[in-house]
Amino acid sequence: MPNYNIRGVTVQFPYDAYDCQVSLMDSVIAALQGGKNALIESPTGTGKTVSLLCAALAWREAFAARTQLGKLLKGGLQLDTFQAGLAQKLNNVSQPESEALENTSVTIYYASRTHSQLSQVISELRNTSYKPRICVLGSRSQMCINHEVTRLANAAQTSACRQQISATKCEYYSNVHKSDVKENQEEKMLDIEDLVKFGRLNKACPYFIARSTQAKADIIFLPYNYLVDPYARVAQGIDERLKNSILIFDEGHNLEGSCGSATSFELSSSDIASCILEAKLCAELSRGSTTTNDFEKLHELLVKLQLKLAAVDLAGKKDMAFPGSYIMELLGSINITADTVETIYSVIERAVALMSKEPTRPRVALDAIASGLRVVFRPQNEYDLASFRVVIQTENDRSHRKLSFWCLSSGVAMRDLLSQECRSVIVASGTLSPLESISAEMGIPFPIKLENPHVIQPEQVFVGVVSTGPAGSRLSSSFENRRSSSYLSDLGNTVVNFARVVPDGLLVFFPSYGVLTMCLDAWRVRQAGRDSVWDQLRRIKEPFVEPRGKDQFSQAMDEFVCKLEDSNLMGAVLFAVCRGKASEGIDFSDAKGRAVVVCGIPYPAAMDHKVRLKKQHLDDLKAGAKEHTEAMQQISGNDWYQQQAMRAVNQAIGRVIRHRKDWGAILLCDARFSSSNMRRQLSAWVRPYVRVYDHFGEAHGALGRFVKHMSSRPVPQPACPAIEAFQMKTGKEQDEYSSTLNSQWLQQLIRQGQQSSDTVPAAGLMSIKARRSRLARQNSNHMWTDVSGLAGGEFKDDMHPPHSTLHLRSENATATALRDPPKSSMNVSTIHRFQGMAHHKISEPNIPTPIAPHQLTMRQNSTEDNLQRQADRVKTRDDVKEPHKRRMALQELNLTKKRGVSSSAGHLTPCVEKADARVAARAYVEKVKAVLSADQYKTFQRILREYKSRVIDLHKLIDYLLRLFDGTAPELVLEFQMFVPKKHLETFLKAADSFIAH
């Protein structure tokens, strides 16, 4: 792996780094050396995660060496010239120089918003040369495997877990500290899903396995809230290890919201009513015990809180805001103070334990009261209450009140975190711009800031501000203009015209669900007998609308991806909202997202009470700044309001370019984007390419030329990594590697693959015939679905659903399964000749016998005859007498015949039965499992997934397979031919036959 010397630290990188990756690692190491904080924006596809990991781990290794040197020097070690030079270099690892050489080791905390994102980070870590001891922290709801506990939720789950442990009833907890379990876990890099599987297999609690590894871990992966919530830090045992630690917040654009949630709470009228009922029930359940009186007092306290809220004078308004200090006055009036709150915690904890034994109550509301009190009675809040507001709102009728305690500054949580003496805080994301807003909101200094460019070439992106529609109407989704009929009509026609030009996937983002619904309703209306905008759009692309529900969203995304392969359309269009599910974390790479259209500026709801309070709070801070420089650093309420909108825009447009070879268009369809102030707040990588179009025709023509150019451009193919790796080896390593690499079949395959790849056009505008051809080729990927199931479903991807989904099932039921693999099930003598090269003994694979050429011709003729007989029967069948049904049936048969697809009595040319193909795939997967380690097998799964989704090409695939199987089972490289796509299969067959012949 390449090494990079960055500020005196040697960083091992898994591949040749881009310039922007070196810049990112330089910023990280500069921050760690000086004990400073850093803000880093690096677009998706620039290798941000792997750069963060390698830089932090490399610096940590150098710092550990420096610590060891300090101990030796303290022991009186005399250094020679070489050692003195090494000592000088190690001294540069950390600044200032006065820092004690014997300083303790450094723990890295790597936080992201979700565990699925953390799993991707761990996957990236496995691909590097660094092998740190890791720990993944999660909640009991995610990691517990004891059914008696998992049936409950939140605090009840925690209480039940503790009861099971204290009564020694949890066998999973008892097995955690067994030596074999501990050793097996420590030598693996397991993400949270792997850890749960490991726990089930070994009957050991994944939650406490993770907790047990925390003390020795070099890097700890965890969600944001485990760091920014002080109560969560204590509960997870994090506080005691934060001194001199490195905190990395990936996907940091979400950090502001997480900080606000960790330092705020809300209690609705129904929450308070539920708590009152639970307190009363606890008093009844404990009747006659010593705790009955405590529960009765808790019930009385909650009733007083309910009455106190109802008595607050709101001056005839629906809601009213009070200063943060009012919360102390409100709670103090019912005797909830810093002196009594610990007693209240204790009573609530006993109540939760009692309620957790009730099988009909899996969820306990009382914990909401305890959580709210913990937010209020944090030790630091006596100094920070100026950053809070208390809001009391009416619900349903005026007798029902909601209590909210809102923190208006993320700096409260971040300053509390830094008070634990952390070394550095690094906030990184693909969409942090504008950085000034983030820096001011966090309330802590960020001396190091980086806005990275993208790794793409200028020709790969088109960014246009479209100020007018086809009819000349000004495009502006401002509150005053968004309901204008001329605006709605022209915006709809704008989308339709762009849909005609943009191939494959088109993403259209609106400021809110309300605006999205209003536009779609207007576009569905037909006027004067003419087709509606919706009708026109459906003839070009299949439209989908982002649903609000999580389950419905996954289904919609599956159908969206399926429609991209419909040969009768130019793809699909997804209508979504900024800040919605589609704008965050979803990969619309390549054909899934060739253009993103932003229809308006997604400002936060101006009349929302929290938004108004936030703006007023920032204005007050700016006005009260004591010095001119301090006032300059503080943003105003309007600045924050605008920057929140632009950050949502940056998040949406980040969906379109996902890797170095991707390309796409960004269309900002609102005249307000033409202002220089707005353009300055776009992500740094976008700004250089922005062009403002005053007339729609100019924008439409420029977009068409861009798409035509990119669609006809050959895809550049790198030199084969396998050859490059071989050329870098010397001596014995080269001899060992060459036995497989120099085999004739592989060399011929590489040459042929390079020749065919050079002329493959990029995905873009295609004729119907070309799209059908592409679909026929992709049908050969059926085996990927089969092998995915055989390997435990590890290859399943939300953005790459199996072809057996409902939408494609009828078509694919008659489609090709796979070509028959060539003679990898060759005669034993040929296999032994291969064994002699690899010095590895194998048994004859159990793979179906290949079909001879004369059999293929006979089967092809049989297939064509069979299809003709079916067509004749369709014309006379009673159940297809209706003309439209008869046409549909005949069209399906004609499509089947054109694609060379088998019917029930025929066979694909050439093919094997699908059941036989699954048998072959199963046999292959079992052999792979037998020869590879667990980590290697995960790499193999990743290769399959990436090759199927075209993330890697044929050359890279060969390189990976050689590295996996060379020296263990090189014959598995040859047998992999059963999974090669149809367009490369003939080449593979010829190469294999040539090898067998020799």
C-alpha cells in the first residue's frame, strides 16, 4: 500500500490517494498535532471516510511511539545518533513541545448518525492496513438477544435487563466473560450486525461483549447522542476515557440537531396524563409495601405539575415563551429542586422496574419525566440557561398544556463535551457549507477549516440556475408566488422538458411536502382537453412520489430502480422534499440519478415557534456582543435562517455525483439562486461550475449538449490492477504470484476485456432497441440474486433489489437464468494440470455438464418451434378472445422470442436450467466458505456486490479474486466464470477453452 509522509507522520493508504484526500489527511493531522478542532467538507465520492480513518490511526500510532520513547528517556536511556533523529521526528508528532512525553494513549471516538453508517465505516477500515482494536457501542434495543428483555422498550428494557442479571437468569450475560468467546471476538472487526450474529452463535450478550471491549479499544464507533448527551456518556462509561481523546463526527451536518435534542425535552399533555396513571398503578401494585407511600407522593407531584401548567396565564394566546430560568421557578413551585430531584429519580426508577414486570405494558411513560429532569438539572445549566427557552402551548382545548424546554444553541452540548479535556473535535461531512454557520452554532473554536474540491473533471457536471420557464414565467417558489397558476404551469413544463433530455433517473426536490403536494395536484389537472403535465411526464418517465413512512419509502425506492430498466421509457422521476429521506444517505449514483432539479429554496417554517425563538436568540447575541470582532463572528437570525435553507439544498444536490466516474446535472429552478449571496453558500465543489440562464431555451440547449457529450463519451478504463501488482513484486513473491497470473486463460481474458471495455459507452440517452439490448444483458444477473441468497443475503442492497421483485417478476420469469459455465467441471486430468500449477489439491466440482454446440442448435430450433406453437394457441384460446388481452399475450411471446428466452418446453441458447444453476452456485459458495477466513469471505461478498452494481470493472474483479484465492484455491478463480455477465461470458469461455487445450 502507498505511504504518505504528512507533517512527519507516515500514513499508509489503501490506494494512490487523490490530492483532495492528501489535503484532508493533512488537515486532520494538523488538528491532532496541535490539539485543535477542525471543520472538513469533502464531497461524496472523494474518499472522506477512509482518509479520516487512515490519518487518525497513523497519527495515533506515531503518538504511541512517542509515548514509549518518553518512558525510555525518563528511565535514563542514552540515545545514539539514529535514535536521537528518531526522537526529534517523534517530538514533532505533538504540539506544543512542552507536552509530557509520558502522556497517556489516545482513544479515537468515531461517531455518525446511524449504525448503518457506522457499519459502512467499519467496512472501509477493513480495507486498510490498520488493524486496531475496535468497539461498537449500541443500545439494548439494538443488541439484546434475550426475549424477556427485547419485548420491552426504553427504560423498561434497561430495568428488566438489570433484574435478569441480578437474579443470574440471563445465560447470555453469564457467557460474556468466557475465554473462548472473548478471544474469538477480540480478533475480529465486527460491526453491530456481526456482533449480534456472533452473540447468537456463542449464546453471549452482544451488548455486554461490546461494553467489555471498550476499555482496551483503540477506536470506538458510536452514534452521536452517546457523545453529546451527558447522561448517555455516563451510562455508557464514556466520560472517564474522554481525556486526551479524538472525537470524529462523520456526516456532521446532522450534529446540530443531535446537540439540540440532547439538551432539550418536551412533555405533551398526554405524556403527563400517562405518567399520572402509571404512578397511581404503581401505588396500587405495591399496596402494603414500604414503597407505596413513595409512589403516592410521585402521583401527587405529577398532578400538581399538570394543574400548574393549566394555571399559567398565556394572555389569550395559544402559546407563550419564557426565559430559560423560568423552568426552575415552575418546578420549584411544586418542590422539584436540585435538592429533591435525586429522590425523585430513585422513585421513578423503582416505578419503572415495577412496571416492566407487567407484560401488557411494554413501554413506560414515567421515564420521560426522568429524562426531562436530567436535562434541566445538569450541573452546567446554571451557567447556560440564557441559551434556553421554556414554551407552554395549548393542546386540544385550553385545559391541556404541553411543556417544552428548548436549547437554542448547540454550543451548550459541545462546550460540555470539551470540558472533559478532549484533544480534538473533527466535524466532517460532504455538505457542511456554509462553514461559518456551523462554526458559530457549535460555540467552540475551529481553527482548521477545509472545503475540498471534487475528484471529477469539469466536463462531468452541469450546474445551471434556471430563472424562467418555457413560457417566460419567472420561476420563484417564494410564499407570494408559489400559488400562481402561471408559475405552477411553467414549472411543470420545465420539469417535463428536462425529463425529455435527461436519461434514466431524474430527482426533483421541493422545499416542503406542502409545496410538493400543491404542485403535483396542479400538474394532474387537464385544461381545455389537453394532456396534463402529469400525462406528458408519464409518457417519458415513470413518476414516483416520496412517501413519509419508512416502509413505504423502501418500497417506492425499489420500484423506482426497477423502472429505470423499463425499455419503453427513458427512466423514472422521483419527486421528493429537501430534508426528507431521499435527500439524505441514499445513493443515486450513475443511472439512478443523472440530474437533480431543485424547485425552490427550503427555508425553515417562518411561523414555527422554535424557528422564531432561534432567530431572536441569535439577534440578541449579536446585538449584545461586547467587541467588534466578537460581533463579526456571531451570525444574525436571518443569516442562520438562510444558511439552514442552503445547507438543505447542498444536501439534496449531493445526491447526483457519487464517485469519480459519475456524471450528472444540477438544475436550480428558482430565480433567487442567481444572487451572488446564494451562490456563495453552495458547496465549494459546486460553485466554480454555476452558470445563470436568464432564458429557458439557453438552459435547455446547454443541458442537451452536456447530456449528448457525456452519453457518447467512452468510459476510461484503468490498467489492470493485477498486472500492476505483479510488476511491483520481486523475487520469491513474484514467482509465487505468477503461477496463476501468467496462466494463458487469464492473460487472454485481460486482453480481451481491455479491448471490449474501451468502446463501452457511458449510460445515457438510448434508443428503445438499445435499452432492450441492455436489459437482455442485465437479465444474466439472475445468478447474482441466487448467489446472494445462498451467501446469507449479504449482497442485498436497498438500491439494487433482486430482479425477482413484483414489478419484474412476470418478465424475468421468461428471461434467461445464466449461460452454462464452460468446462470448469472439466475432466480430472485437466484439473490435475491446474493443480500442478497451484500446488493445491481439489476435488472435481459438482457443476452441470456443459451443452455441446450441436445440442444448442437443436434446443434453439426447439425453442423457436415451441414459441410459434404458443402463439398459434393464443390466437384460438377462449380466455384471450378480447383483442387487448390477445395483443398483450402475443407481444409477450414476441419479446420472449426476440430475447432468445426459453418457454416451459424450450431452453435458452446457451443455458442451463435455473435449478441447476442454483445448485452450481450453491456448490461454489460452499467451496469458497471452506477455503476463506471470515474476513476474507466478507471481502468476497463485497466483491460480488460491487461487481454486480458496476462499482468495479472486470480488471479489478480479477485482481481481487487472485488476491483471495492465489495460494489457497486458484481453481476458484476459473470457476467464477458462472457469474460473469453475458457480455463478457463468450470471452471467458474462449479463454478457458484455450487454457484447457494447452
